[in-house]
Amino acid sequence: MKKTSIFLLVGLAACGSDKSSKPTIDQPLDPNAVTNPNTGVTDPNTTTPPVTNNPNITPGTTGSDEVNAASFSLNPVDPAKTYTGPTTVLSGRMVADGANWKFNWAGTSFTCRPQAASVTIGINVPDSTVTSSQYLDVYIDGKLQATPVQLAKATPTYKLTLPDTAPHIVTWVLRTEANYGTGVMTYTGITTDGTLLPTETPAAAPRQIEFIGDSITNGYGARSLYHSPVLGRDSACTVDGTYTAYKQDSTTESASLSYALLTSHKLSAQYALVASSGRGAYRNGATTADPAGTGTPTMSTLYPYTLHPYASDISGATVTGTIPAWDAAAATAAKWAPQVVVINLGTNDFSKHGTDATNPNNEAHPVNAGQFQAAYGALLTKVHGLYPSAKIIPMVGPMLSTTNKTAALAAVNAAITAVDSGNTYVTTVLDVGVQAVDSTTDTGCEYHPLPSKHADVAGQLEAKITAAVPNW
């Protein structure tokens, strides 16, 4: 029988093979109709000259290592600390497969403390092409390294050369979401040419945060060039310093740069992301194939599952495959019991869905605030049932326009009142504001926030959490 767990504290796993199927991807994003969530207007995708003044790009660099990684590091590692924990720490929603672990949510991480010249992680990917669209970010002693690891079917192991043979803490983080793969990945273990030393033993009640969200939570677009129609830039999704009209791929996404991980690092908290681009609480963002946003599973539907489903696991808006349900009791036994659950949904529910001059706001499929409220309230109840001691923090923004954000806030507040009017386990809503649409620091690929905006949101969320949870 398969078991599920999150924030696992396990020893070194043995290597094994990936026997998962290779289903077709369920991709909610539509590269042929890029819609500004703030206005609902489809961008013209016009071509403009190369741009070199992106503040998120280090001059003279290209490819996958442009972001100033040093600005987004973990808290410094204390070399004088006594380490008595396990040799390998796995964090994230996973399914056991013999000695191996299957995973696919962005933010899933693998940590060890080698005393060696190099350390190697084993990851099997089922993608049909030689190179995958999935990437791992690498941290050494808390510092995010500039160059990520691109996963490939033909490369089941990935060797990392360390700065020296002194003990180092190494963490690999899946920075890209399941939508960029074609099947579940498998972690097969960590090996080294030296010794794997004990890691840090978590405190009796470590800080733990679970994040439920969409592309914003996954850091989609965080590594892209800035977006500014006023400055002659449409939905720029390039990362190589040379502007092209449209490029939508996984190189622009990094969970490491998202407000979720930045907040967790600020608070020295363990984290788990359960997020999927284009999803909402009661409907998803509009696509050509699904203009109403109701034809594929919402985030509310996906949340109860241990792994993100693929097309072969889905029939319409329903998950029909054999993906196991999330077992919160087993997770608690494996030392995962978050004190805080952050929900950032509503951007895709309240964004504009098509045009129709006969309807209010010229929208073909206007939002149904009542249905959103009911779905959001049901999600609050579901989360509370899984983690009865956790504080749930709803947040809205920063991609919605002022008008849509106001409507979303009203619906979220109504949902809170319906299920927890005294704010016993749900806090008041965190309104993180509206990002600037024409900004070299706020807005990137498809109007998604850039790292500087994620950092601003993380600061607001940190303050909200410390006020809501005693002794944080």
C-alpha cells in the first residue's frame, strides 16, 4: 500500500527506477490568448527592439542564471550549531514508491549535509523529450546558487561540486510546477564521495506554513523581463535579456523567488506549496478551450490530492485517476502539522472571462460571487478539518485590478463570516494591494509579479503571520 507524507525526516534512500506512466499534460495556460488579468484586454504581442535595462537581469548574462540569486537566500547557516538530525530531509507532498518518493508540486525540497567534494541527487523524470521543462534550484549553506539544474530523462543523477570538503548544507528545491512536466517525478536518493552528516534536528514545534494558490504562489513570471505597455512592452516572457514578443515557458518560473518561499525564509519556517497556475476557487482562468473557466479542475478540487494530477487523471472538471488523497493524519505523524495555512486564490476567479457587449462590464462569463463564496468557504472548512490547530490566512492580490480586488475581498469576507464569524481559526483578509501595471519593478511575464513585488508581498505576509500566531 502506498503511504503519503509531507515534511519527511528520512535516511538516505536507495536508488530505483521510475515506472510511472507518461500522460499528456493538463495545461491551463493559453499562449495564444494572453489576457491582462487587470483589464481583460488581450495583448497585441507586438515586436519591439531588444531591452537591456531590466533590473532583474545581471548585465552580460544569458540563459538560466540571470537573477541576482544572492538577494533571495535562506537565513545564514550557523557553523557552530550542533547537528543531530537525519542525514536526509525531504519536504513536500509525496507518495512513497518502495524506497523512492514520487513528487511534482513546486517547492518540494531535498536537504542534506555532506562533508565531501561533491554530492549527487537522483531524480527520474518521465518526460518524453531528452530535456525536461522542470528545474531544481540549488542552495549551498543557505545561499541560492545562480545556475539551476535542468532535469532530463537521460540524466537520472545530478552531481554538484561543492566549494570545498568542509561540511555544507545543500538543498535542492523544485522551482517549477507540475504543469511543465508530463508525469510525476521520482526522487531516488542522495549520494556523495564523502560522508553525509546529520542535519539539524527540528525544534519540538517547528514553524511550518502551507501555501494554497495559483501561478503567483508558484513564482510564475518572477524571472522574466519586466512588462510595460506604456514603455512599448507587451506580455514579455523572456529571460535571456533579448526581448521577443512572446515566450511562455518554465524558465520564467521560480518558486524560490515567490512570496511563499521568501516569507518562509524570513520566518525560518518549513513550507509546502500546493499551487497550480490558472486555477481558482470555483473557476479557472479563461482559455480558448475553456472560455468559462469551468471545464477543468479548480484548485479547490486539486487541494485534497497528494500529487498534482495530469490529463490522464482528469475528466472535465473532475479528478478520476488513482492519485491518493492527502492523508493529514499520516503527515502529522511524519512531523508536518502547519501552524499557518495561507490561501491566495481569487485572481483567476475574478479575472475577465471573454467579451460580450450584452453583459455587464462587456464580459462573456461574469464572475458569480455567490459560487466563489461557497467554494472558498468549503475550502476553509476543508483546511480547518485537516489542520484544526492552524491559523488560516486568506490573502488577495496583487494582480487583480482595484475593482476586481474589491469584489474579491467582499466575497472572501463573506465566506469567512459564513464559516468562522468570530475569526477563531481564520484571520481577517490580507489585502496586499494592486501592483503597478506599467512598472520595471512590479510586473513581469503576463502581468505576474517580479521578485521585488514578491518581496514586498512577503513583508506584508510576514507581519500578518507574526501578529496572528503567538511567539512567531
